[in-house]
Amino acid sequence: MARIGQKTYSAAEIKTLLEALEKQTRRAAKKADAAIDRISRLAFEPYYDYRESLLELEGVIVLIEDRMANADARALAQLADYHAKLIANLLRMKIDVILRVFPALEVAASLPMGAQKVFLATLWEMKETVAHIDRAQMSHLLDADARKRLLVAETILGDVAQRAPRLLEMAELHGRTLMQK
């Protein structure tokens, strides 16, 4: 990663961002709960709010990674475990949301236009979450239950990828039928 900052960061400077990441992850989890509840009733706006909160989290993570890359050695040693724990918690939350979104969408015979965006965003999120875990070699940070849910998510991803063209095609036909009425 290219260096953003040129200074060396202290533990206090990094800890402030780590605490912000922790708070934002809790807020995102609350938004996810609301979104899952509403998705089952084919209301998707809360899901978009959840997705927006993930973008904010990604921005904070970029800042944290820069500061950790430019940290005083003592600060890095002091905060590395806390950082890893927060990232693992974020990944667990993403996996849990994915495992709750797909069943909520799966009950529909076809995906309405709003659901298509949710479906595709969730597919992308699953792919990115699995890739992040693999890339950062973080699977050891996940407990046995989270690793099991990750395997389930990967299986769902494969199943959904096979069904996706049919689901999207049906949604497109459904949309055209509604427009013709």
C-alpha cells in the first residue's frame, strides 16, 4: 500500500481510529439487523444504509492500515492484537449478514428491481469478505463457528452464482411485465 502519511504514529493516535472502527462496526451491525428485517418484506432502503456504513468502515480501515504501517514499533506491538480482533469482528458481522440476506431473498420467485441491487451488492460483499480473509490470512482469527459460517457462505456463493442469471432474467421479465400494465 502506498504511504499516505509521512509521520510516525503513536499508540494513542492509532487507538483513536481503532475505537472509531469498533463503534462504526457496532452501528453497522444495528443497521444490518434493521435491513434484514425489512428485506423479508421487500423493503431495501435500510440495506442501502447498511452498505453505506460499510463504505465508511473501509475508509477508516485504510487510515488505520496507513497508521499501523507508519507506527512506532512499541505502538504497533501494543495495538496489533486489538486491530486483528476488530477486523475479525467486522468480518464475522459481514459473514452473518450475508448468511441472513440470501435466505431472505431466496424466498422470492423472482427478484424485483430493488432486490437485484441488494442481491448483486451482497454477492460482491461475500466475494470481497472471502478474499479479504484469504489475502490477509485471517482465517486463524475466526473462531470455529465463524469458519463454519464462512464455508456455508462460500457454498451459498457458488449456488447463487449458478442461479444468478436465471434470477436476474426473471426479475427483468417481471419488471417489463409490470411496466406494460
